[in-house]
Amino acid sequence: MEIAKVRGYALSSPINPVQSREFHGGVRRLLKRDIVLVVIETKDGEQGFAPGGASSSAMREYFEDESQMLFSDLVNEEIAPALEGTSIQEVEDAHDIIDNTDLPERVCHEAASAVDVALYDLKGKRTGTPIYELLSDRFDTEPTTSLPMYASAGMYMPPEGYEEQARILDELGFFGYKYRPGIGPEKDRHTIDILNEVTEDIEIMLDAHTWWKMGNHSYGSSTISDLVEYAGSTGAYWIEEPVEPDDHDGYRELSELGASLAGGESKESPQDLIELAQTGAVDFLQGDVRHHRGFTGCSTIIEFCQGKNIEFVPHNFGTWLGLVANAHLVSAAPEVNLLEYPVFENDPALESSKDPGMYPFELAFDIIEEDLEVSNGHIEVPDGPGLGVTVDLDIVEDYPATEGPWTEFHYKDE
Ligand SMILES: [Mg+2]
């Protein structure tokens, strides 16, 4: 296909009023969520869409605080000139073009991710095929179109806050409830106990990146070991990123404690994820089509995991467009079954007496015209051509980008 136009749109979804969350090391303020939408148009006027990159960790050094807006500039100023006017036979050809630019490697990975997803969307639309079918051809699998999901919510709440969310999400039939601890070692331990008491079927996952992101108040290694061991002993399904992403020795030591560990979202490339897997210390590997070179890159990681004692469960935290993209991957990929479902306020797909959402993120839903079908904790993967959803371009007007970081950490004593 001949690529005529590549565009990135930075958009902001305000959190009004601004929220403050207390954690062990201080207060975190939540101001907005930023996203980038990437659109690729062919010479024939067809459009492919993708959620655009800038994972906070991968882009931090390159872009510092304002990653999302600068990522859209980068798409428009560096990636667009490289791709426009080229003729792409295979999606991989676009990866080569991006890798041949002068951009730093980590930026190439982020750009290749968005371009890969948008080209798959185009390829599906051209052939009238959902992406999961294109991927099933590659993997030689039968797609599964109703996928179990775990709910990703809780962040810095009093233990009763986590408790309430877990109860609601349990009732809604989700496979698991993932929360972010970090309210102090004793309270974190208490939260583990409470969640075990009040939940029935739902698995519990801890996303523990908070433990080492609290400035001077970050937990020491013995506190982390104790908490990991305790969570494991109470049956936690996994403990995610309990140490810094590149601390492979730390992962190895913790893996001796009997708890299941997860990680990978902060890695820059598919190869980096594979190297984490090769430590043998993680049970769950969390690549993401939005950050790890799209379907192409994640397929490589999944093929590495095949037949080994490690399960690929995509990291997925953002809008419904990203959710749908990762859903197509899970649908087709071998030995991959579970999808992460971020829970935001006023989710039109969830019906419950109380709102289990983390905070408002209206753009997460408004980005596509359709409502997604979620019932009993399962999502029906859209079966139309490409991603199978219609991006609502009104969002470009409705959610103008605003300056500044989306979140701020105010640490005690610093
Ligand atoms: Mg995480």
C-alpha cells in the first residue's frame, strides 16, 4: 500500500477536579490523562488508526515530562516524512524504514509500535478481515473471541477503598483485581488480608511499582521481600514490578520466595522483554502492542514464551482503542488468554451499584464510536475489518492537548 499521510494527534482528557492520593511517601496529584492518536492514510484515502506511544518509562529520558505532546510532534516531523510516499508490501517494511532514521532506539520502538498497529488496521480493512484473523494465520491458531479480563484499578486508597472496588469487580465477574499498594508496609499487609477475606472468586494481583517510586520513602529490599513473600503465601496471583525493571538480580532473589512475579511493561523492546523472561524469575510477561513494536514485536515475544513456563499477559492501560488492539493479539496468540481491563469512572460497559473506576478518563471511551461488549468479566473482540471499531475524530476538537505533566508526585521531606 502507498502511504500518503501520517499524523499524530496529542489529546488531553482532564481530571476535574484534580485528585490527590496519599501514599506512604507523599501525595500524588492526578491532573489529566494524555494520549496520542496516530492516523495513517493511504493514497486511496483509506485510514488506519493506532493508539500512540510514549510509555512514561520508555520515553522519560528522551522527552522528560511532556512526553505525549512531543511524541505527536515526533510522528509529524520525523516519522511522517520517512514514511509518506513509500510503498509498503509487508508491515515489517515500515519497521525497517523507522529503524533507519536517526532517532534514538527507544523512540524507534515507540514509533514502530503505533505504525505497526495502524498498518494492521489498514491491512484488515483492505481485506475485510479482523486483525485477530490475520494474526491467527501467522500463529496457526483458532482465534478466541470472548476473552476473560482482569480489572486494573485501585491506586493509593485506604484499605476499605480497595476492598470496595474488589467486591464490585468480583461481582462483575472479572478474573482478577489488580491494585497499586504503597500506603505503608503495615497497611499494605492489612490490605492483602482484607482482600483475601472479602473476595470470593476473583484473583488478586499487586502492581507494586509504587514500592520503589516513593522517593526517600521507597521500601527497602527486606520490606519488599517480606511483602512479596506474604502476598505469595496468601495466594496472590502475581506481584508486578516489585523492583525496578532492570533489576534482574532483584527479580531472581524475589522469585525464590514462592510468589508469582510479573513484569515487562517498562522494557523498551521485545528483546528486552525476552531477556527478562530468560532470567526465569517472572511467571507472567507483560508486553504491550502500544509499546513493544506492535503486533509484530509482541508476536516475537509470544513465540519465545510458547512451550515455556511463562505466560504472556499484555500490559494494557489506556483508552478503548488500545484495549481493542491488545484484545486482537490475545484472541489469536497461542497460550495467551488474559487481558488487562483498566477501570475508569462512568464506564459505559459496566453496570454496578457503585462505581469501581479509578478516576475519570472520558476520552478512554469517547475515542471510538461503539460501546464495547463486556459481560461477566469477558470482552467480545470486535469482529469487523481491521481493529473492528470506528475512531471518532471529533475527539481532536473535543479533547485539545493541555501543557504539563499528567501527574505529579509530591514527596515528603524533599
Ligand atoms: Mg503495571
